Amino acid sequence: MNIQQLRYIIALNRFRNFAKAADSCKVSQPTLSAMLVKLEEELDVRIFERSNKSVTPTTAGEKIIRQAESVLMELDRIGEIVSEDKGSIEGRFSLSVGPTIAPYILPQFIKHYRTNYASVELSIKELKAGFMLDALLRGEIDAGIAIAGNTRDGVLEIPLYTERFYVYLAESCWRKLPVFKPENLEHENMWIMKDAQCLRDSAFSFCKARSKGHHIYEAGSIETLIRIVDENDGFTIIPEMHLPFLTEKQRNNVRRIEGDYLSQRRVSLYIKDDYIRQRMLNTIIDTLKEFMPEGMLGEGIVKYGIKL
């Protein structure tokens, strides 16, 4: 048994396809197959059931794969300890970013990160929170950026920034209402983003109009919501970092939310609770500081960074 064989079975479990697993490991498919057979013969147990249509781990295989993941994570930590001790920032770093956050931070994040940390092999995946937490615990990613409040045993949450929500109103609304108060819009149509729970919760928290005759429609993106409002009246809510994407005319349709209502979303950084690459994590903070609006990042994290 060797380390490479453990990497092969983990890849095969992830892709459930020999060709894709071999490609991810940068070996030929016959090589991966042969190494799997050799490991099964050595252990005298079948790790995967194979057919023309599927590759699935056996009951014993699932236990072996979990142990292999733990072994490789501990081995990787040796290299991480050496790098941290030397004070160097290099090697691989895999980051996940939530889909409702990615459009606003990734373009500039990638630009600044590649400039400032050229020796780091950065990879970024767009994952919803549940998949991000699973990937963290399996050791597939180093860290994740997602909406705050996603908890899981073995995962540590570090608050990053707080972003305000604004109301985007159709012209027919804002001409009548120079100051936005949710109770004034009980009979207007409210448009929300499908599968974006952070927007959905915030919208419902200040929208009192749930009575008969009030209709809530769903769209797939903020851009779609804005175009729907422009053409169909009503209103929606948009995150602060979307404001630069609006035209000058559209910015006239933006209003702050008045009153004591939930009108913000908190975004956090997630890592495994035994993660040790402190310097690497702080490359995220230092990069965000390059372009995030002033005052949005948490005061403590700006001043002190991340301390593990």
C-alpha cells in the first residue's frame, strides 16, 4: 500500500468514473485500474463494485476511503507545518465561494491574488454552503466563503464582512415614495431570487405584505430581477456590492431600507477546526482589503487578521 494508491481510490470515489479519476490524478486509466486491483489484492477486499454503467464503493470500501482521506489530510499537514514554520506562502490553495457572493468578489479577488501571491497555485470552486461544508470535511478544499450561520461539527466559522441590502424600485414606485418604508408597499409585487436564501429571508423579514393578493415571483439572478422590475413594476432587494453594476438611471431607483428591519447579510470564512495554515488564510484577508468597500470588512479582521 502506498500514498498514491490512496489518492487513486479517493479520486475514484469522488468521480465514480475511471477516466475522470485517472485524468484528475494525471495518470492513464489502465495505470489507475491496475493500482486499484493491486491494492484490493493486498488488502484481500473489494473496495469498488464495477460495472459498465457505474462504479460504487462497497461497504468495506467506504470505510477504507474515509480512512484514506484522514491519512492524506494528516500527511498534507506535515508540509503545511513546514511552510508555516518557514514563513513561506506557496503551494496549493483551494477555495470555495458561494454562488450569491462569487459575482461580486471573484473578478477582483483573482486579479489581486494572482498579482500578490504568484507562487500559490490557487483553485476556486463555486459551491453552495452544504456542498462547501462537505468538501471541507473531506479535505477537498482549504477554505470556503459563504453566508454566515452554516454550522457543522468539525468546521470553524470566521466572520468576514457585513453587506447591506438596498431596495430597487420601479420608477412608478419611487416617484410616489421618496422614502422607502416596507409597509407602504403591501400591494406592490415583490420579486425575489430563486434559491438565494439570504435574500429570501431578508426580504420576508421586512415585508409585511403576505396577505391575499400579494404575489411573490422567483427569478434566477439579481440582473434578471432588476430587468423584471424595470419592465413590470414592483420592487426587489439587491446587495450593496451590486450597486456599481447599475446604470446611472437605475441608481435613481435605489433606496435604503428605513426602520428597524433586517437589511443586511453576513458573510463568513469557513475552515476545518484543526486547520493550521494561518499565513495562507490571511492571504484571503489581505486580498479582500485591496478592493472591498471601506467599512464592510469586520474591524477586528482588518486590524488583526486571522489568528489560529
